Amino acid sequence: MHFHKYEKIWLTFGMASLVLFLSIVGVSAFSQDHTPAGGMTTIDPKKVNETAPFDKPGVTQLDDDTYQVAIVALAFGYTAPELKVPAGKEIIFKLTSTDVVHSFTIDNTKVNMMVVPGRITTKSYTFDKPGKYLILCNEYCGAGHHMMFTEIEVY
Ligand code: CUA
């Protein structure tokens, strides 16, 4: 096979850029100890129902200003009995999945968590305004993906 001179130059340039940028990503990930956005806490996906806090999913008040919300995502829904949290307080969402990758996305907020089996994803958020917020899954997770939603009431 014959390569034209300019083709060789561009191929070399392309390969070199690829190696350079992948090296930058790789070296910075290890040297700066990057972790997945949700955290590195692991959980046995088969024992989710026996592992705290997912053995009792729902809202727990931790102290005067902090609430924890534990939710299990599964095809196709969220084990969230009744989600009611106050506005102006720190809400710590903890999620895991028992089957495939889902998401926990609260409409009109900055909460957009990837929910991965075997990991606990944590995100803290404070709602400014009371109201009902739609929660949905935005990771395609199977035939019932479009039916995977719930809501949270902020009072
Ligand atoms: Cu769960 Cu899409």
C-alpha cells in the first residue's frame, strides 16, 4: 500500500496527538487521584436490601439542618416510599442500583446522579423553593425506561 507524503504526515500527527492527549488524561487521573463523580463507596448489589441505609429506604433526619435520603433504583422505578424534604436544609441523597445503570435526575435542579450497581452514589443538595419536583431516569435501562420516574415534595 502506498501512502502519499501528506497522508503520512497527517497520520503521524493524528497518532501523536492521540498518544499525547490520552497520556495527559491518564497521568492526571492517577496523579490527582480522580474518582467517579459520585464517589468510590462500594456495596454488594445482591445485599442492598440488607445493607444500611438501603434496608430502610426513605428520608431520615440526621440533625437540625441535614436530612439523608436513601433510595434504591431498579428496573423500572425507585424504592422511595414517600419523598418529602424541607426547603433550605441540606439533603444528602444516597443511591445505588440492584440491576443496571440508572440515573437519578431531579428536574430543574443540579441533581443528576448516575446510579451504578455495586456503588453508592452520594450528592448533597439544598432546595431553595418548596414544590413538587419530577425525578426521572435519564440512562437508558431497558424496555420500561420511559416509565421510570417519581417525584419529591419539598415543603
Ligand atoms: Cu432506569 Cu432508565
